[in-house]
Amino acid sequence: MLVSFDKDKGGQLGLLHPFAHIGIEVPDRSDVDDIAERARELGCLHWEPRQMPRPVGYICAVKDPDGNVIEISHDQQVFDTVRRLWAS
């Protein structure tokens, strides 16, 4: 999932800034915690794990070497929704 704000539409963002980020949904809530722990050890944890209201779910975020934010989520139901909508 790629997300950005409409106010930034048409402008050059360079890296995924200011809010835009790459989102990856994982199958289990514990995967978010495991990834956050590893990112914490490596010094690249950007958001601590937190439960957010629907449809956001349980999330954390890490920064890649270029400074882009990678959101790790569980229970956003993106995979289920895409599978339902695009099922053949």
C-alpha cells in the first residue's frame, strides 16, 4: 500500500516524505512485535508498535537505509480485501 496526502499531489517528494510510506501487512500480530524488536536492535525503529483504530490495526514502522518509512501492519485487512475484489 502506498499512501500520501492530497495536499502534496503534483509536487516532487523525493524520498517518501512527509507522510508517504510503504506499507506491508503481516499475517500475525506477533510479526509486528518481532520486526519491531529486530529494528530496535538495529537502531532503525521509527514507530513503536501500537494499536490504532480500524482500519489501521496494529502497526510499527522502520526506516530503510535511504530514510524511507516502512509501515508493518497487522489486521488492516488489505490482503483479504484485495483477494476478495480481485478473485477470479
